[in-house]
Amino acid sequence: MTKEIFDILRKGDESGNNMIIRMRLSSGREIFGFATENTYGGGWDLGPTWNYVITSEKPFLVDAGRRGNGLKLLEMMRYSGIDPNGLDFVLLSHGHEDHDGGLFEVTRATGTKVMAHRIYKSLSRAYPRKAPSPEKRNFPAFCWDCPMPESFWKNNCLEYHKEKMRLEIISLDNLGQKISDGISVFHVPGHSPDSIALLIDKEIMLVGDTVLPDITPHPTCEHTFKMTKGIFQGHYREADEIYGLRAYIRSLKRLKGIGEEMPGLTILPGHRLFYQNRWNYMEDLAARITEIIEHHVQRCGDILKSLGDGPKRPEEIASACFEERLLKGFGITMALNEVLSHCELLEISKDVIFVEDGRISTTHRTGFESLIRDLR
Ligand SMILES: [Zn+2]
Ligand SMILES: [Zn+2]
């Protein structure tokens, strides 16, 4: 793919903030990309969130940027000649704040409806009697296993969640569902349990944060399912159907299969399409997915290696496997999450055991690689 397939309607800054692009498909359909700001600070900068408008009988929006960016996004749409009041719906790629934070502003200004995977709707609600601790009683199930410290979520999150809980959400069901002519939705859990991908006219694959260029998306942890399984009303029986590294790798393989069937697909990601004055095209979905799976194989190997000189706590594994700049501030919670999701897989492949006092010990086996290769 060459960058000529995009018209640049507005140049953003060096990371692509505020950039607007447009592409025309051979079907005649147009897709617009809008990059909205997404800075948390620290070494884990994902770059702006890429939100997309897809023209159809009525256009629809995919994702709404971080909280505080909804109105900016609508302004970007107007700049591009799209009337936000004419939107058919907003569809969410997944329920992370950098994608749904602006949702309330967008719906309040336009009255448009919201569509998301049914897991999004389930996890966006509070269940006071099922919450794991009294402090989380008013928080949605999405937050029950939040790795951020209390000082963060007590001050930053409640308003955002209260807004979201007031929204009506139309649930999408599972795989292969057509939401309009030429557009199919795939459930690709793993980065988030509600992640979806969209195949558009067999020309475009919109992948959200499931496949990113330049950086590797974070997997969730299977242990979250212990807290949330009661709210899914029996739809999901095993943790790895929707959470953790195994779910993520299965989703990647499913997308890889589609990429192999349709090698000319243009891939539109949730971040890093343009970053630090550079386009990061993923020319080949299957090839990029192979790289991401290899990254996880490598990380499992690195964790086992770090355990060679004795059992370690997750924090010690994180300092052995991550650069120091990535462990600063909230970076440590991201790193710990990564370590734990890999250790869960290593426990299933019988390569590690969790010993008393929360330390992890190697069994001197290496079954993880064949476990990852055989996941279907
Ligand atoms: Zn995400
Ligand atoms: Zn994201």
C-alpha cells in the first residue's frame, strides 16, 4: 500500500494529532480517518486515537476518542463535509476510554445511537451486589479489575462511567454479523473482551487495537473472568473465550486467516497509523499478525529466562523484561499486566507454577511455544 491511497484533508502535528485523511474504495464508498489526542504521559504513549467515518446509505462513526474529544471530533467531521447530525450510529471497536471517552459528548450533541459488542453493554453497567469490593459498588464491571491505583480511579473515572451508564447501547451479537451491506463484524476478544473488527467491502479491515503497527497491543488477563462471569448470563463458560493471551492469540489467528484469504486488504488501526512524522502502513495483515504472535512467544521465553536464577515476584520479572523508562509512573501497572497475562499462559503450558507469597517459579519445561502454535 502506498500513501497515495489517502487524501490528506488536514495535516496534523508530528504524531498525527488532529490529522484528517480520506480514502475512496473501488466500491465507491468513502472512509475518513480522524486522529484525536490521546496523551497519558510516560513512556507508553500509544499516539492519537484514530476514529473513522464510513459512508454508507447513512454514514456511521467508529469510536469517539478520549473523554473531552467528542466535540472536536464532530468539528473535524464538519470540516470534512460530513454532517454529524446525519450519522446513523456510533460503533465502538472496544470499551477502552481512549475509544469511548468522547461518546457521551457525541451522542448528546447528535442524538445518534450507539452500537457495540454485547459484552460492552454488560461490562458498562454497575452491579452493586456483585462488585468485588464496597468501593467498586458504583463502578461498572469494566472497572472491577482495574490495575490503576485507587488514587487514580477515585478522581478520574466516576463521572465518565456515570455518563456512559446513561447511554442506551444496541448490542451486536457474535461472529460474522452484517451491520449493513458489505460490512461484517467479527468478535476478536483478547486486548479487551468486547473487541471487534470490521471487514468493509472486502477491501478494508478496521482492527481497532487488536492489531497495531509499530507497537504490540496489551492482552487482558484470564483471572478477570472470576469476577465478571456472573454477569454474562451463561454466554461464556471459560475465561479464555474472552480474556487473556490465549483468547488474544486465537483472535489474531482468526484475523490472519482472513488476511491470507484477502491479501490486498487495507488495514486501519486504532493508533499509530501516522506517528513521529512517519506513516506506519501495515501492508500485509497476516505478516503483521505473525510478528505480533512471535513477540508473545519471545516474551514468554524472556520471562522463563528471567526465572532461571530462582522464583521471582511479578514486579521483579517486569524489571528484568522491560526497559526502565517503561516502568515509570503508571507504566509499572501496564508492565505487571503484561507479565501476568504471559505467566497465566506459562502456567497452563506447565512451564511455571505460582508459589506461595505470589512468586512465580520455573518448572524447567518449555511447553509454551507448542501451546501457542496449536491454539485454534
Ligand atoms: Zn484498547
Ligand atoms: Zn486504544
